[in-house]
Amino acid sequence: MTADRGRRRGFWQENSLTLGFGAAFLVVLAAQAVAGRAEFNEQLAVDGLQQIGLGDYLMSSDFAVDVTENWQSEFLQFFLYIFGTVYLLQRGSPESKPLHKAGTESDREQRVGDHARSDSPRWAGTKDWRQIVYSRSLGLVMGGFFFLSWLAQSIAGVAAFNELRLRELQEPVGWGSYLASADFWNRSLQNWQSELLAVAAMAILSVYLRQRGSPESKPVGAGHTATGVEG
């Protein structure tokens, strides 16, 4: 029994970062659904239309587009950051690699092919397409998530956009026309610029500021010019 409790404690502790943020995500998503429904019903009341329940709102295009437009901007941020930091550097930032390691680095440094170790992932030790794919798998998956969430946003967005047009007795537009509309690009770009600003701010502020105990910060006593050093 004691061993079982220890294993459970070990699981929660070893995965606390993912579990903590995952739980926080669900709480905030639920809160967004409640607040979003209230706002949506306020607009329906203004238009003299019948209000809807929480279940109907969760299945609505209005809720879907609000959620997915934020998801796609987050995945875009990570996709660009993952690939960008291969070559782009920031002197003094823990968010950057050391200045002499720009590029994809050597097989020895990356522990691939003949330099793979006993605990290396199996595909890392291959010398064919599997190594090529696996060595870029994080960026590719993030890019795939971005594309899928962008696609979902565009589909939900055109449905929500057309719903508003029908209330105003206007003709609905097609998906292609919506992709070229100001509404779609305003939704996308206002999220993209905020994500890019956040990355740039983190890269430069972490040169001079510290957070003790965080891997996103350098050690408190590290010099401002120390690059690629995590606390």
C-alpha cells in the first residue's frame, strides 16, 4: 500500500507541470464558456431573439471561433519559436542557444546516428527518413496543430460571420470569400501580433531580469551576457 501511494505521489509530482496547466486550461475554458454565453445572450436580447442555454452555446459557431482563434495563434507562436531559435540568437538570454551553436548542430551534439545512446529514442539512432522526421517532429507537430486550429477557426468563423449577416438580412458568403475578408484577418492578426510581442519581450527581458528557480530564467547570479544558461 505504501509503495502504491509512493508511485501515485511520484506520478503527480513528475507530471505536475502538464497536469497543473491542463487543469487550469479546463477551468478557464469553462469560465470562458459561461461568460461567452452571457455576452451572446445579451446580443440576442438586443436583437429581440430567444436566448440559448449553455449546451447550445457550446455547440455554436460563436464559441468555436472564439476558442480556435486563440489556439491557432498559440500554436503559431510555438511553431515559429521552435524553428526560429535554430538560427536566431539573443545574447544573454536563456531563451537562446549559446552564440556559437547557431544552426542544426552536429550529429555528436544531437546524439543521432552513430552517436545515439542506449537511452536515445529509437528513431534517433537510424540513418534514414525516420531520423530526419523525428529530428524535426516537435516543430512539425506544432505546425500541424496550427494549421488544424486555423482551419477550424476559418470554418467556425464563416459560420458565425454568416449568422450575423442573416440577422441583418444580408446574403451569406462562401468560405473562400471569408478567408479574404477583414473579419477573418482582424481576428487572426490581433492574436498573432500579441504572441510575437510576448516572445520578443521574454527573450530580451530575460537577459536582465531573473526568476529564482525557474528554467525560463538564468540563475540569479548569472551575468547579463550569459547565453543559453538556465536556472
